[in-house]
Amino acid sequence: MSYPTAKPQWVVLVEQRIEQLGSIQKVANELGYARPSLSLALRGKYKGNTDRLEQTVMKVLGSVHCPHLNQKLSPDECINFRERDAPTQNPAEMRHWRACQQCDVACKKKKRKEIF
């Protein structure tokens, strides 16, 4: 599994973190994965399914920009805002909820169980 065009976001996040920490071993420890497995997955040579690794990377290292709040949120926080019940008793929260329903941030396009 090589990456013919653009690298997936999770790979970019891991590579950035490796640069920050200076070691793939430190990033593997942070993610709770073995260094060889992470290394193989980054090179597209891992034989198994990388879905769980991708989910872990996004949960630990990922963040999204919330245009309504104008701040970074974890994908989990983003999903929580989007999937909550409509807050009909609070006008400010209702505006936020409506903004989430129209938002094109990637984390909203998958259901919670598909991301984490």
C-alpha cells in the first residue's frame, strides 16, 4: 500500500510529530504502538489493516479547526458538538449546532464509531 499522490492526513501528522520529538520510537510510544509496526505503516509496507492505527493517530495527534468557535478541536470534540441533540433552549448554542450541521470539516463526515 503505497501513497501514489498525497499522503493521508494521519501519515503527515505522524511525520510532523516525529520531527517535533526527534524519534519515531517516541511517537510510537506516545501512540501505544510498536516502532516497527509504525515504521512499516508510514512507508505503506504494513501487511495488516491500518484503520485502527489511523484512528489512534487522529485521536492523539489530530485536530480540526472549528470555523464557528475559531479554535482547534479534537475530532472527538468536533463530533460531540455535531451529534448532540439540538439545544433548543439556548440561542447561542443553537447557532453553534446549526453551524455544525452545515460544516464541511472532515470529522463530521464519518460517524463516531468509524473514527474512534
